[in-house]
Amino acid sequence: MNKLYRTTGDRKLAGVCGGLGRYFNIDPTIVRIVMLILIIPFNAAIILAYIIGIFVIPSEAEVQR
């Protein structure tokens, strides 16, 4: 069973997209591109969801302890 966590090795900002990519077993670059495309029509909602993800999704280092 996959666990959702923010990645530490595959991160550009906070590791949220990298963690989502690993969780859904897809390339994190695709997740980043989808996020960028969704920012155009839903800018405030996507940015807010990313910020919430930073605080809600645990870091990979926290999960491995």
C-alpha cells in the first residue's frame, strides 16, 4: 500500500508534486505540468491546495523514522 508523503530527493519547492507522483505511480514531472496548467484557470485554488499540502502531507524523512 502506497503512503502519501512529500519527497526529499525529488523536490522542486516542497516535494508535494513529487510525493503525488510516487503515490499515483506516475512521473512527477507530469504532475508538475498538470499543476501549472491548472494554475491558469484556478490560480488561487491550486496555490492554496499546494500550501495546504505542505502542512498536511508529512515529509519523507518524518515517515521513515
